[in-house]
Amino acid sequence: MHPTTPLAAAAPRADPADTLREHGLRVTRQRLAVLAALETGPHSGADAVLERVRSELGQVSTQAVYDVLHTLAERGLVRRIQPAGSSARYELRVGDNHHHLVCRGCGRVVDVDCDTRRAPCLDPGDLDRHAPGFVVDEAEVTFWGLCEACSIPSTSPTLP
């Protein structure tokens, strides 16, 4: 998994066990390990989370990690993002209005704060005309480009 660099400073995290309880979830070793894996590797895919969980706990089934990720996302403890052409990724940064920048070369994902700091940050215009009664509560923006490492031209000679 490629490293990620949040553009905004992350707020100190509450005790993970307390957070699980506050969301009506039992505290389990698997849930704590998944939260720890996402703390050290934001924007990780399920396979990267599974690898970190197994390094901490030993043998854990793939399905168990997928189930924990699903539950945590459903309860709002993690955010699931899925950039086009990519598998789902997960992060602990929830409850704010931020977007993502994805490198087309290596797949690195970077958090980008929204300028307005309120949801949704995009004005969808006259929604009632297009979708009467539809209420927008979130806008998702993904910026695409090349990170510094991927945009540096190769210095190796080209073969004829």
C-alpha cells in the first residue's frame, strides 16, 4: 500500500474501545486491530488492513476483516471511498467535509480539505426542478493527477 499524506492535521483520537461502545458496538480484538490498522494506514484497502491485522493478531479470516470494515463504515466510524477504477479504501477521517486527490501512477491518496468546511460544499443548483424532494447531504470530489514521485521523468536510458 502506498503511503498517504493528509493535508490537514488530524485531531487527537478518542480511545478506540470507548468509540466502539459509543456507537453501540462490542469491543473485540478484531475491531480494535482494524481501527489501529487504519490509524497507521489511512486510505487502505481491505487487503492491506487484513495484512496489518494478521501481523497484530495472528490468523484472522478475510471475511472477519471485511465484516468489521462493513460494520464500522455502516456505523460511521470509518469512511469508505472508492476512486474510479480502484478497490474500496477506508479511512478514519469521518464527519467532516473533505475530498481526495488520487495519483494516477501509484494510487496514492491524499486528503484535501473543502474550502467551505460545510456539507455539501458544492452547489447542485435547482434540485427541485430535477429531483423534487431530493435532499443533498454530501458532495464527493476526487481530484486526479500525478504525485511528485510519479511525475519525475525516468532517468534510466531507453533501449532502442
